[in-house]
Amino acid sequence: MAMMNVEIISKEMIKPSSPTPNHLRTHKRSFPDQLAPTTYIPIILFYQSNNAHDGVVDHHQLQKSCRLKKSLQQTLNRFYPLAGTLKEDHSIDCNDEGVEFYEARVACKLSQILQHFNMEILNQFLPFEPHGTHDVLLAVKYNIFECGGVAVGVCVSHRIADGASATTFLGAWSATSRGDDDVCPKFDAATYFPPKDISWGKGDIGVTKEKIVTRRLVFDKSSIAALKENASSTRVLAVSAFIWKRLMAISKSKPAPARVHALQKK
């Protein structure tokens, strides 16, 4: 599939709906966060529309965009470091500068995207290239397709979050959009892993893009049901366990030096 036109129609900064209290204005990053690469965790969520007409951008999606912005403001009240600014001393000034929020229109149908797997195309639905350094710690891009479907692209700085915490934020944002705001995060990692003087490395550990390999694994409904039944677990855990088991088997089948394996929940 050829590259399509993704037109940005608006850009704004979304700030917490309430000011961050003075005693929370400085957030110390933990030692693991100091060593994190200067990249972003990219996540894209796709949603089909049930009431859109071909060739017409569903105005309901624009209304949903407004609700997402409002719920994002409310969520940032609890995840206030994401709306702050990274400082040279490896702390975050929780100054409520806000996060970037883009709205874009995509000149094709969502089904055309889901039928193919092309990273160059998928990256167009993100706020920016994730392998780089930007001023904000969090950015969102709300993409509206011709059919009314949407893709929500999110980039969270690895210098403040990992895959698990990024997922926690998205879950809290989703819950707030539904009217449930029970998720109360704790930002106490620095208590257990105090920051250190790493001026020798400045924390600028980059990731070589050329060494990253992306693969798409497709499981149909019946296959996922079978895995879930055998594992007696949720669909996500069942599929994750299956993929990890196969990767470990492949790794052990090839002669190689001692390796360290890790599985991170995304």
C-alpha cells in the first residue's frame, strides 16, 4: 500500500484541569529512568465507526475528540509529571506546561490500513517519530479516517515511563473517559531507586533504529479461544505466554553466548 495523505488540522497543548500543588512541583526521576534511552514508547489504538458514511468524516468523531481532550485534562491531574518539563538535574518540573494533542484527517479508510502492515504508514499516525528527542514528555495524535474510524497515536517518553506505566496511563485515561477515575498512581520509584550522579553518561542512551525489527503476529478468534482455554487465563496473557514460549524455544535452539532474556508487559 502506498503512503497516504495524513493532514494535521489542529494542534494544541492540553494542560491539567487543576494546577499541580506546590509540594508536588518537583518530581525526582529514579535511577532506572535516568538510564532510559531518549526515545518514546509508541502506541496506536484503532477504533472502527458504526455510524459513518463512506467519504464523509463522521462529526461524532470530532465530538469524541473533545471528550478525549477533557478526560485527558482530568487524567493529567493524577499523572501530572507527564505534563511537566524534564530538567538537567534529572528531575521533572511539574509546571503544567501540558502535552501535545494533534488532530488529523487520513485520506483513506481504516480497513485499508488494517489489511496491511507497513511501519512507515503506521508511523504517520503517531504525533512524531518515536526515535528522537522532543520537548514534551507525552503527545497524542487523533487520526480520523474517511469512513469515520479513528486511530489514536500516543508517544510517551521513555525517560519517565516504561511500557507497563504507559499502559497504566492509557487505562486510566480510558476509565476517566467512561466516568471512572479510581486509578491513583504513585510516583515513588525514586524512593526505592534513588537517582545517582551519572554525568559520565548524561543519560543519553540512544537506540539504533536500524537494529530494531518489527513483526506482525495475527491470531484469529478460534486460535485465541483455544489458547485461553488451555492457559485458563485472559486472552492477552494467553497469547503473550504462547509468544514468549516460542521465542524462548527458538533462542535455545541456536548456539550462542550466555544471554539474558526479559519480558516486559506492554
